[in-house]
Amino acid sequence: MTGLGRARPALVWAAVVAAIAIPGLEAATSPLLAWRDPIYIIGCFAGVAALAFLLVQPLLAGGYLPGLRLRLGRRVHGWVGGALVVAVVVHVAALWMTSPPDVIDALLFRSPTPFSVWGVVAMWAVFATALLAALRRWQRLWRLGHVGLAVVIAVATIVHALLIDGTMEPVSKAVFCALVLAATGKVVLDARVPAAFRLLARRGRRPM
């Protein structure tokens, strides 16, 4: 193994940490946080954490993080999924405590701000995924539902984040959202392509 090959795991982890840390630090130094109540700040960073979890989740599910066996990675994937649910609950609860009418309008899909609609769609998709995981019985139904909901969560959250002119710096936020979309797309494609080959193989074995 070459020196670059030995250094590759460290480089991958460093890239993931940097991808999460840079927009997080940019948000922490945002002037929009000045004079804000602590509950508002907590809600903001719960949203930032939820977005960060969406980058980690597909990397864990696909076994792309070096040093983690696939089985362990998927177990951690479940733990991070639980943390994602908590982050979403904290984010919404903090917004409720800050401005209950705005949250009610968003939940009823009558908010005048488009980012609220996308945020609510992402929230319900996160909760549906957690419920599906808790009731996991049929492997094929679970896989299709989980992949489909993961795409909805990623796309809705990305649109929600990009439409908000908030604490996250626009450029680093856009780059991070692109990474989330790329990681999610990679996992979906990797899951679909082997399934397609297995289907073709089964058809090829059928008697003429």
C-alpha cells in the first residue's frame, strides 16, 4: 500500500469533519445571532445539526466512511437517525416557543414563506422514517420506503435551508447542501444498480 493509500482514511474523515465544521463555524459567528434569545439560538443550531446529520447518514448507510465495518456503520446510522429526530423536535419546539403563530401556519401549510412548507415536509418525512424503522418487518417494503423517504428528506431539507436567509453563510451552506445531495444520490444509485442486476439475473434464469 502506498503512502497515499494509507493516508486515505484520514483524508476522508478530515474532509467530512471540515465539510461539517466550516458551515457550523460560519453560523456560530453570524451577526444575526446578536441580541437573539438563547432559545432562538438553540433552535437555529438544532437545524444546523439536523442538516449535518443528513450528510453523515448516507455515508454511514453506504459504508463509505473508512474504519467502520458496514454492520457497525449501519448501527451508527440508526443512532444518528435518532439524533436527527431529536434535532428536528428541538428545532421546531424552539421555533414554537419563539413564535407559535408562525409554527401553526407552517404546520397547516398556510405560511406565506415557501421555506416553511419545505421544512414541514422534511419534518414529517423524518418522523415517518423513524416510525417505519420502529415497525420494521418486511425487508423489501422497508428498503423501498426508507430510500424514498430519505430522498424526500434530503431534497426538502436542502430547499428549506437554501430558501432561508438565516445564520448559515450562503456559499458554505450551498456547498454543504450540494454534498448532502451528492451523498444521498450516491447511496440511492448504489442501492438501485445491484437490485437491477439481480432482477435481470432472475429473468435470465427463467425457462424459455
